Amino acid sequence: LTEEGLFRLPGQANLVKELQDSFDCGEKPLFDRNTDVHTVASLLKLYLRELPEPVIPFAKYEDFISCAQLLAKDEEEGVQELIKQVTNLPQANYNLLKYIC
């Protein structure tokens, strides 16, 4: 995570496509030390972009916006509300968010 431009600089498009195809086929490609970190970051961004619904579902969007506003006013209360909102996410969304964070 100390790499400059980690999620801003693109990875190798052909390798991203190859890795995506591998995952889509149920394979688990290996990432060795020679795998470019920007390629892996591009693959993650592609995965998140292609989800049928965002990690924070459309139906919960306003609740999370309100939570962010509360956090700006009262951090302690806002954190409690954030915990509540994250806990109330659909299980698949919660698991994904927990895994990537």
C-alpha cells in the first residue's frame, strides 16, 4: 500500500484480462513476486466495478451518507452509527467489505 499511484496507475491490460478470465473460469491464478502491483490493483478495481450492485447497496446509500455527516459532527456517535450500518449490510456485502478492508 506504499506504492505511489496504486489505484491511479493502470496495470498491464493484457494480464488483467488474462487474470480476469482465469477467475471467471473458477481458477485461482498465482501471483508471484514478479506480478506488477498495479495489475493486481486494476484487477480488484475491475472486479468491484463489475459487481451487479456496489459493495454499499443502492438501498443503503442514503444511510451511509447520513452516517458520514454524523461522523463529521460527532465522531463517537458517528462511529456507532457506522458500525450499525455496516452490520446491517447484506451478508455477502458485509463479507466482501470485511475482506477488502
